[in-house]
Amino acid sequence: MDKSFNSIIQERKSIRNFSERKVSSKLIKEIILSCIKGPSAGGMSSFTVTHFQTKEIKQKLAEASYGQKFLEEAQVVFVFSALPKVCKEVYKERGSLYTIQDATIACTYAMLSAQSKGLSSCWVGAFDGNKVVEATKISKANMPVALLAVGYKGKKKKKEVKEDNLTALQEANLSPGYRKFRRMFKCKCAKCGGKACAVSMYFPKKRFGFIRRYSEIRWGFKCIKCGNTWWHAYDLKTFDMEWSKREKGTKKGGI
């Protein structure tokens, strides 16, 4: 049963846990038909939408999406691709933008259409486009723009922490400066022994009459395993000295 547009907007969330309940071919067809109702540059519809339900392809799409396992659990995964060559023939270089917009609008319509039919979805934009093309065997002329995992919402699973360390993707996204700060402090939880991730930093202010000055730096940490939090505080002079030692390579490890 379709819902009102306002309720669709209010209720839509990115869902990453799906039940095993099958999505009917009728609903899949209706979602696809909703995609082509969206506006497109020159009415060209310079995009393609393909859907996949087999376990093998969904596993490959999960791998292509840097290990986003919930793609395997979704009952159907839609792949929205742009067609740069088609759009460039009419709109030249500007066509590269138009075709991406077309595919993005189509994915948005599909997402809202799925929500209106009582389904849940999750938009995925982090993936290796070449691996998606290889996994789905779509034309190499297509440029994958977005994946949409669709299915009925399942019960949220409790995550079992097997490793204390950050995931490979989180680790890859850490800035060089952040890595230095993490190595600089003793990032080990006194409560459970787990490793930690820096979560915040601030300079406490000290007031001397009408004068305020910064005299120390504080770093906040939170244990990935048990959630325990703690602080490391150092006066700025000590911090600068310790930082200089590490810059020169004369000292390693936590303060």
C-alpha cells in the first residue's frame, strides 16, 4: 500500500539489515518503472538501471563496495549507471555532468518508490566502479554512479567485536596527522585492554583577571571494544617537546 509523500520523506532511513522475506517481481518492476518517470537532460534518459538478486553477484558487489556486507543480505541490488558517451554526443563536455545527474535522479526515484511500498533501502556510493562492471558484466561504456540495496527491514543484529583495531576502511581514511597523534599517546583501554580511537581535542581555558590563555592540550579517547572513555592532558610546553622528538625520530610510542 503506497504511503503519502510526506510520510515517505519522514520515515526514509538508510537500512543495513534486511530480512529473508522475498521482494516480489511486481514490486521490482514498479520500482524500475518509477525510475524512468524522473526528469533527464533533453529527455534522453542517459542512464541504465539493472537489478541483481543472485547470491553470487550480490557477494561480488559487496566486495566491490569495500566489504559492505549488507549488500549480500538485501533481496535485490539495483545498479544505476551513467552513459557519458551518449550524452556527450548532444551536450559535449557538459554531457558528462548531465548523465551523472540523470542516474542520480533515477536512483532517488527508486529509493522513494521502494519506501512507499513498505520496503527499506540503502544508497551506496562507495565502491570500485571497475569491479562493479566486472561483477555485473554490464557494458564497459556504462559508468556506475550508485547502488541501491532494497529489501524488507530485518532485526538489528548485535555486532560482536572480534578485533580491537579499526577496520581497514577506517584505517585507510585516517589522515597522516591523525595517525601521528594516535601513535603519540598510549591508546590502550585500562578497563578491557582494547585499543582506542581519538574522538576529540580541546584547549581548556584559564582565566587570569581579564586575560584568558591556553595552557594545556587535552585529547579524548574512546575504546572501540567496551566504550570506555578517558583523557590525556599535557601542558603545551611538554606537548611541543614530545612532538619535536617524534618529528626528529628520536622517540616512539606513547607519552
